[in-house]
Amino acid sequence: MPDDSAITVEIYDQTYRLHGNDREYVERLAATVDSKMRAVAAQGRTVDSLRVAVLAALNLADELARLEERHAAVTGAGESVASIRSRAHSLSGLLDEVLGEERKAG
């Protein structure tokens, strides 16, 4: 029986089956990760996809940290920081899943 919650996405020319409740959101996240990985790879520093993934993750973490700082400055640090941290945790879980698949394939 097929898993209805499985969402198939392609990131950096690899297909992944992820689980989530919001297909559009997961697809948007996958597109963001794919775009970031391609930008890192285009800089020509490495061709190893695991290293590209880690560098892309660092770039995304930097963007998140800067947004958190900006948000805290605007709102005086409020209840939304917990929401941002929750999303970051979710993204971290997706990244762990993708990297786990990469290690299995590699």
C-alpha cells in the first residue's frame, strides 16, 4: 500500500521521498535547498555532493540566524522566535534525512 504522506522531491539531481503534511511547503523547501546547493557548486569549490550539502546548510543557517537577529531587533524578541526555532528544527530533520540518503547512495 503506497504511503500517502510521502512526497517525492528532487534535490541536486537526487530523488528523495520525504514525509510531511503540506506538500507545497515541502516542495518549496526542497527547491530552496536545491537552489542553494547549485549556487554553492557553481562557485567551483567542490564537486563532492556531501560537502556541497553541508556548505549549503551553512549558508541557510546563516540566513536563518540573520533573519532571527533582524526579527528580534524589530519585535524586541518575542514569541515568534520559538516558531522560527521550531521551523529550523524541522529543516534540520529534513537535512538529516537527505544526508542520510546521500550516505546510503554514496
